[in-house]
Amino acid sequence: MAVLLKKIAKEDGYERLKDDAGGYFAGTVFFKDRVIHGYPHIKRIFTLKEGVERNIKEDGFSVEEKIDGYNVRVALVDGKVFAFTRAGRIEPYASEKLSSLSFFFEENPDIVICGEMVGNTPFTPPTDQFDFMFYVFDFMKEKTILPFDEKQRLIKKYNLSSVPLIGKFKKTEEPWKKLKEVALFLNKGKREGMVIKGLSGKSAVKYVTPSSDIEDIRQNARFIFDMPVGFFNQRVFRSSVFLEDFGMSREEYAKKLGEAFYSSLSGGIKQFKKEGAVKEEFRIFVEKEETWNAVYSMLKKSKEIEVSDVYKWKEGNKIGVRFSKVYRKTTQKFRKFLSGYAVED
Ligand code: ATP
């Protein structure tokens, strides 16, 4: 119990678990009369056939596209719809947007909807093509992920937008050739990858494409000193295994990888020289001023980033907000290194 208490963070009106502990997943949210369990970790596989054979413990499995956004769990608490981040914080932006899901909870008050948010959100690159999208990928009842058939039934019944379903397969029917084609197709389309799930809902693994590994590097190398240890190593290693497994052109990918690293890093250096900081721009559209205020307070709690350049405007009946996140560590290090500071290696 003491271990559990150490890992609990107190928020306004609820508590959340910072790490896995006591049989609960990180991100579990504790309200007075309700527990919203954390979404389970999905293990990564590096090679398709061996990875599926070893980790999916049943014959039948589904393959879904892996969408690159951020994870939210949506639940009804005390009659109100809330969206929670992976870490178990109330996410005010998604809570406003996804309050439209209240119709689902009328008949399913104890089910938690799990999905990926993308688009003009506080955490994903802005786009002019749409405002935001919420792709449902699972439902949870207590700690259990609902089985495939039940998930599909709910998605259909409530007409929810879901992650693209690539198909249903059986290990005994040797689907490996087909899966390889799928992986190549996703890679060609610069999509993130796939999530492979046992039909019972009890096991899942993720498999990503080298084009998404390289894209991650392109987007994040300029924040180099803020990235977690291993971020780049992992992606370089994963993409190498994929290239080997699929006999792909090393020359072509070497060029892409180098270009991703250098274009991103020099972009960061140029930006620092011009603006005095390394930052990333976001844009959101909200209905209520208080939603933006709550998003701002949430972002301000971060130790890694600082919110700057906030600009608000009226857009129809919505409020548009543009803001930047300044990456603190990278900005500090660039400041030192580019002004002649010497370091001992
Ligand atoms: P972990 O889930 O192991 O903690 P992570 O938070 O770093 O890892 P990723 O490596 O991006 O996240 O992979 C898992 C995440 O992928 C899920 O938590 C979910 O947000 C996202 N995701 C996107 N598409 C799907 C999908 N079809 N099924 C399940 N998760 C998906």
C-alpha cells in the first residue's frame, strides 16, 4: 500500500497513478466512487511473423492501423463526460470536444472509450484539412479490454469513427505474406504502422514502419536535448531491422535518415538564431474561453516546455488559439553552445 501511495499524484478532485503499481496500470484515475483504469502498455515487436507468433496467444487476431496522435480515455464521471490523458490527467481540450459522445454513455455508463486524438489539438501538429479526429481503438470495462466482436458491435451501433481495420487473420492460416504486404503498403503511405490484437482482447503488439521512424526523427531531432534517452537509438535500430527483413534499399533509407536528422537539426539551429528559442507551434479551436484557460494551466505544469506566443482570435462561434511550446533544455543548450561555451567531453 505504501508503494502505491508514493506513486499517486493528487489532482483537483481526483488522484492518478504515476507508474504501474499494485496491479494497476499507470494513468489509472481514482475518483471517490469510480476507478478509470489505465490503458494497458502495448509491447513492440521488431519482426512481424516471430513477434506475432510469440506474443499473440490465440489463433485469431485483428490488425488495425496505428494512428499517430495521443491517447485519451473517455468516461462518464458523475454524469459528465471527461477525457483523460495516458498519464491520467483530465484533458480539457478533448473533454470539450468529446462531450458529444454523451449519447454513448446513456446506455453504457460503465464503459470507457479509448482512442487516439489527432489534428488541431494541444499535442499534435495543426492541419487545415480538418479540425480534429478521434479514432476509437478499444473499449474498457473496469480493467478488461472488450473482445473484438463486442468492439465492432459497439462501433457500428453508435456509428463511431474508429481506427481503420485492416483485417482479421488466423495464425494457422499462415497470413505472413499478406501481413508483409500490409506493412509495405503502410510504409509506402508513410503511415505509422499497425497494432495486432488477439480477438479476445487479451493481448496486443505494435509494429511500426521505417517511414514513421524517420518521420519521428525529422519532427523531433531539433528538440534533441529534450528527447528521452534512447529515442533516436530505438528508431534507428527498428528501421534497420525492417530494412533487413524486407530487403529494402539501404542507400535510399540512409539518405532519408540523414536528411531527417540534418534538416531537423539545422531547422532548430536556424530558429534559435532567429528567435532565440527552439519551439513548436500549435493551434486549437475551442468553444469556451474556460477550455483554453484549462489547457493553458495544464501545459504550464510541464517542466520540459514553456508556453509562449499565445495569440487568440474569434473564428465563427469558436475561439481560435495559436501558441508555441518552447523546449527548455534544447534552448538552454543551444544558447550555451552557440555562444562559444566550451564543454569537457
Ligand atoms: P505504451 O502504450 O507501451 O505505453 P507509448 O505510450 O509510448 O507506449 P506508442 O508507442 O505510440 O505509445 O504505442 C501505443 C499507443 O498507440 C497506444 O497507447 C495508443 O495511444 C496508440 N494507438 C494508435 N492506434 C492504435 C490502435 N489501433 N490500437 C491501440 N492503440 C493505438
